[in-house]
Amino acid sequence: MRLAHKTPIACLLALCAGGLLALGAGHQAAAQAPADPIGLARAGWLECEAPNAAAHTCHGISRYVFNRDGSVDVFAEQVISPSQHINAQIHQRIAVRDGAFCGSMDDTVIDGATVTVNGSAAPAGLAEQARAFLRQNAAHGKQCESYQARADGLMLHISIDNADQPQFDRPVSFVRPTDGYRVDGP
């Protein structure tokens, strides 16, 4: 699949063979947006993308580790293909700038991605296909993810090189690691 424009990696991981997944249908955002999402991440809460509270599932889950030098390690797992049960796990070092998580995607981050099928390591050929797709379509440049409180919950907003990308906005919530949420397709 070839995209007409480059896509932020978090959104790119939400792609399936048919295009961007419709994240609104069947998903429920948290009833009330937290006052400080980055504070929750610092306290060990997990970011749940496209949450389904009834099923305790997320289209993606990110865990943030705040380092002494001010950097932040993000460990993200997201569905690549729900019908084939293919997920990708990516580790990236980022920073908090002006109330947003910011970093740059490069090929070394993508090359380090772990691709799984039904929770087990994907065959080498499939894993390389998935990484090649990510390399080809990932937006390069400074990507920042900020949070916007809305009446129906929290919305993740992405900018690339300081240009807003509202087409990639998506609902998120923060959940405790003990809440039992898992990554699963829509």
C-alpha cells in the first residue's frame, strides 16, 4: 500500500490493508479527560489508543519511561493488521517539549521493531515486509503528540515539523497497568 503523504509512525501502525482503520466505531473514550496526561504517563499509567472500555482493549498501548537526563523511552505496541493478528512493537527515545511528547522517526527505530503474529514472532519474511512498509511510509521530521480535552474524553493530536495534522487525531485514555487492557484490533 502506498500513501499519498507521509504518515506519523503511531498512525502508520494503525494502517491495515484497506487503509486507515475507522477508529470511532465501537470504541469508547474515557468519560472524563485527565487534567495532566503526561503526569499520568510519568506515574506509570499506560496510554491506550482507541480504547474500548467494555472489552478492555486498545488499538495500541504505549508505556513511557522518564529518564534522569530528561529523555523519555516509549515502548509502543500497535495493531498493524487486525484480520491477520499482526502487531508491531517499537521502542523510541523522545522528549517532552511544551507539554507534548516529541521525537523523530528514523529507519533505525523502524529496523528495531518487533513484529508478531498472534503474539509470537512473525516469520522473518513477513517481519521484513512490515518494516519495509513502515520505512517507506513513515513521516520523517519532528513529530509531536499533544493531548486535547474534549467533552467525550481525551484526543491525541499530532504535528509534524510544527504543522498540525488533524487528520491523525484519535481518542486515547490513560489506564493503569493493573486494569487488564490489552492490544487488539477494532
